[in-house]
Amino acid sequence: MGDNIMLHIIKSSPFSRNTFIDSLAYLNDGDALLFIQDAVVITASQHKYAKILQDLQPKISVYTLTEDLDARGLKCILGQQVSYLEFVNLTVSHLQIQTWN
């Protein structure tokens, strides 16, 4: 098992819910954020949360599911793109997982 503590999976669009902002209070150094489904827009544009993500990246790993970006015709500009297999590997390498709807 990996040394990483918590994987936070963000699913909701920032245009419909404040899920990403809500998750910030629970992030610790060494945690990881994975954006999937409609949340991928956060890492694919100069969204108002882009600066927050940039500031977090030295301490928090940021990932975006490639298939969800592709389905929306978006390109990741913050963090690292991951495949479904890498998504599974992230879940295995973290001691805890929190999914934010």
C-alpha cells in the first residue's frame, strides 16, 4: 500500500455545486485530488478556481480523468491526466478515499 493518505474524488461541476470549495477544508499535505465527470472543467480552463489549484499543487497531487475530459472536448491545463487504469491505481495507493458529489 502507498504512503498517500487521502484521495479526494470531485465529481460535480463548479457551476452547479461548491463541492471543490467544500473539500478544501479537509485537504492535508500529501493528499490527492482527482477530478472526474463534470468536475473536470476545473482543471481544463482558467476557471476561477485555477489559482487555488496552482497554489495547492506543491503539497497536493492533482489528477483529472482523461476519458471525462475527452467526452467533453476539454484539455487538462492543471495537474496530470490519468486513465481509468491509473484511476484504479490511485484508489489502491491511498489509505482513504472521500468522494465529493
